[in-house]
Amino acid sequence: MITDRIKSLDAILATAENKSLKRTLSGFQLMLFGIGCIIGTGIFVLTAAGAQKAGPGLMLAFAIAGVICIFAALCYAEIAATIPVSGSAYTYTYATMGEFLAWTVGWALVLEYAIAASAVSVGWSGYFVGSILNETLGIYLPPWLSAGPLALGGAAGGFINLPALVIALLVTFLLVIGTSESAKVNAVLVVIKVSALSIFIVLTLPEADVANFNPFLPAGVFGGWGSGVGAMGAAATIFFAYVGFDAVSTAAEETKNPQRNVPFGLVGSLLFCTVFYILVAAGAIGTIGGQPIMGPGGIPFPAGSEQLAEQCAMPQYAAALVCSDEALAHVLRQIGWSGVGNFLGFAAFVALPSVILVLLFAQTRIFFVMSRDGLLPEVLSRVHPRWQTPYVVTIFTGVVVALGAAFFPVGRLADIANAGTLYAFAMVAIAVMVLRRRRPDVERHFRVRGLWVIGPLAIAGCIFLFLNLPSDAMIVLPVWTVIGFLIYFGYGRSRSHLGQGITEVVDDIEGDETLIPIDPPKD
């Protein structure tokens, strides 16, 4: 059976016991950590794509996505506190539902992190070109060097997004040589991001005009299956703005009184960001309007499409929110705060590369663990003799991410990344319920109350958002999964360490590993 290989939970927990962590984090500290992880490209960049899908209903989309994330976050918190090792949803699934399903989750995470890193690179490029080069330095890149062929607003000769390509390769180089962001630097970046968005809210909300919110739902709540428009279609895209909260759940083992502080940190950070996002959307739409550009049949043109790019190249749409590559800075310039708009662009320019770094690091870590499990070629887990980093998989991933950033628009990249993320989140919700049923004896530093309600709600919410993605984004995941099946059955299953009778638990790339012989499962 393909579900027979389940990694020994006792072996995983034995490794975790060897590296017990001191409990120092309070609930408030955990919440601040979550806010720093969550606020990123989604709000800085995807406001335009979300408005094109839902218009003023973008505010409702933020609320819907936030609620679904709260359900998923609670599931993540329990299982992360129970299985506190690297590998994220891949490891959780391996320990509860077996190797094959773990492979599908790991393979989806590879897609999620790589595409998300490409999306952030494109988002950074928009602010770099608009706020740094154009507005501050007076340098104008030709359109064919600053936008991909189908990038929003790039109809006039877009060929390659050179800044996005360069930033992705630069971050890859930093990861290869072992450069990592310190806690102090990250804290400074969090302050910059939150301050910039707070200033945006203060300057825009007093200028908001109620008339700009009418009609509130120009494409309705449901735009139709596979259309990716309407409030639910926007929620499926805006979900990208919340990705990162799962990093909070991994801190459960370092939290004082986790039963109280973990849900406070998770739910608190998500609620804060949801309210923050809604206020930003209200300020942006209320000041300059955010009605979508409609296509045939009164349906908005798809965000990031060539048709929308052609409309955005017309003079009457030059100032439209939905046509901006740097939405928030653009709004401030339109209402007479150009200097502040440039500051906000500078904040995005400084802060977003750290998000690219974290995403690339997470992607290479998943690849690395899968390789060390024998499911992918061993060369991918090769560590550089000098820098002690997994340089082969990092370089390979960085090149793929850079190419994606160079040629694709941010909205489409975010939708594809969300498809993989939603699958992984749903599997985590299933895994935590399976583990609760099969191993009630395992110590849980955090336990979800009402799991048998919250778990199914998280799964249903993930499926619901997935079905409201554009059809091309939905298709990518099953196609990617089929490719994964071919690799698993053609290579990984026969070379799996677990299949050969060895459980290998990796807790750190440069750390220890535990090799535990077991009886190999019979195929």
C-alpha cells in the first residue's frame, strides 16, 4: 500500500528532546513576531490585483481570508508544539499519514515557496522602479527591461523584469554564502513596515469619499467557478497576504504558558493584520477609487492578464489603482503626498528582500529534508565545504525563482503559490486530527479546544478558497502533483531511507541527525 510508510513519531520526538528550547516568549512577543512574519508583499503589492477582482469588496476579502487563516493557524499550533522539528507540513504528514502523502505535501510546499519568492521579487521590482529609480533618482528603465511580457501595465513592450531577476539572484547568492538576517535587523524591518502602513492609513482615511465604495461588490461575492473574481476570488488571492503565520506556530516550544500564549499570539497577530489590511484597503479605495476595469459581459478582466495590461496602457486608466505596480505609494502620490509615497516605496524596497530570503530559505529547507530522506537525489543535499550551506539546491531554486520573477506578473504568481499553500494547510488540519486520534498519549504543549469543529472548518475554508482561484492557477497544482507522482514512483519510493529500513530525522542543516534502524515496510 502507498500509505504504509509512516515515519516513527518516537524517533522524531527523540531528536527534538535532544534540543529542548528555553521558554522565554510571552503572548505579546509572539503576536509581534507574527505581525512581522505576516506583513509583506500581499498588502504592499496585491492591493491592486485584489481591487481588480472585487473592487471595494476587497475589504470583505481580507476578512474572509483572515478568518480561514485563524482556523488553519490553530491546527498548525498544536501539531508544531507536538512535533517541534524542521520540515513543517511535510514532516507532520510523514509522521501521521505516511510517506506518499508527505511527498505530495512537500512537493506542494516546494511550489508554494518558490513561486511566492518569485511573486515577492516582482513586487519589490515595482517599488524599486517606481519609487527609487523614477521618483527619487529620475532614472527610467525602458518598459522591456522593467516588466514581464504579461505583467500588469506592461503591454507597451514588456519583455523581462530585470530588477526582479537581479534581486532573486542576489538573495540566492547571500543564502549560498551563509548570510542570514539577525533578529535585530528583522525587528527594524518590522518597525519600518508597520510605520509606513500606519502613516498610509492616517493620511488616506480622512480623505476617503463614500461614493468611491459604490458599488461595493461590482463583481458580486462569487464571480463564478474558475473566474477568480468577486469577493471570494479576491480572498483567494489576498490569502497570500497572510502567509507566514505558520512561522509563529513553530515558536510554541519556546513560549511561556503555551496553552494561553500560543492562541493569543496567533489569533492576535492575525486579527491585527486583518483589521490593518481592511483599513489600508479602505484608505486606498476611498481616496482614488478601486473599481475594477470591466471586460465583456460585465466581468472584470483577469488581474495580470494581457487584456488588462492593454486597458491600463490607455490614458484614462493611467491613475487607476488597479493598474499600479506599487499600489500604496501610487495612492499617496495621487492625493498630494508624493514624498510620503516615496518613503512607503522605500520601506517596501528595504523590507521585501528579507521576505524573499525567508521564502527561499524555507523552500531549500524542504528540498533539503526530502533529499536527506532519500526521496530526491542526494546531490541536492550536498553541503558546501566552506560555507556549510546546501548550495546545490539553493542555486537551482534561485535560478528557477529568478526566471519566474523575470517573466510572470505578481497576481498570477500569487494565485499559483496560494494553490500549493492551501493544499498544505488542509493537510496539516487533517494531520492534527489523525495524530489526536492515533496518539492521544503524546504530550501536547498546546491543545486546540474544539478541534473537531475547527479542523473541518480549516479544511473546508482551504477548499473553498482553492475553488475560487482562477482556473489556470487551479490547474497548476494537479499538473505539478502529477509530475511529483512520476518522480516519487520513478525514483523516490525505491530509494526512500524509510523504505530501506532507516528513519533519518534531520533537525538542522548544519546540526545533528538521528539514524534509527527499523524493519522496512513491505510493498
